[in-house]
Amino acid sequence: MGNNKINYKSPNRAWFRIRIFILCVLLFILLYAVIDMCITSGLIRKNTELADDTTFYDQAYYEGHYGSLRDYMYLYDFPDDKYYGKYWEIITAKEHLQAYNDYKAGADAGVEGAAAFADKEKEELEQMLKNVRFPDNKERIQALLDSI
């Protein structure tokens, strides 16, 4: 009978291990990218994580830089809760003051109805002063009203 054996090559185990390693690395990179995307888009977020470091917001709050505080609060879409409610309250008051100043300037320039809107914004500020949610904001809102 002759040599009827078929000569099969066994698979190269080193090449197989390299392919498995590359596949694992690619899966890890994909998983990391998906988790990073979820975190940056806000899908994964806890209020306790948000409140871990509020030094920047405290600094802007106590120094009266409400504009930059407002920008960051809107940018990161922080909730109006026990951690960030104090900031949102003063930001809202500052927005009413700015609206009052704008309507007052319009009334001084002769725009019809602007004075009524300015009075409405001032009343909103006075109402906020009466119904302050956070005691720290009382004197700050009073200072905003005094600047009118």
C-alpha cells in the first residue's frame, strides 16, 4: 500500500494566541469608548458624584461671579437640588436683575411697554427675597435689589 498518509500541518499556536490577544484588546478599547461616551453624555451620573467637589462653584458664588457660575451650571445641566439649589437660586435672581436692567434701559430709550416689564422683573426679585429657599442667598438677593 504505499504512503497514503496525508500530511496535515498543526495550527500555529503562537499565531492563534496573538489573534486572541488582539481581539481582547480591541474589545477592551470598545468597552472603554462606550463607557466614556455614556459618562460624557450624562447617561451615567449620580448626584453624589456631582457634589463631590464644589470648590469652583463656591468660589464663584462667594466672589459674586454669577455669570461664570451660570455658564457652568447650564453647561453641565446640574439639578436644582440640595447640592446645587443654592447656586440656581442666586443665578435666577441675577437673571431677573439683568432682565430688569435691560427693560429699564429700553424704557429710558422710549420703548413702549418696557417699563411694565421692568417693574415685573423687580417684583419677581422682591418675591424671591420673601421666599428664599436657602438662607445664604437672602443677603445676596437683598444686595441685588439694593443695586437697582
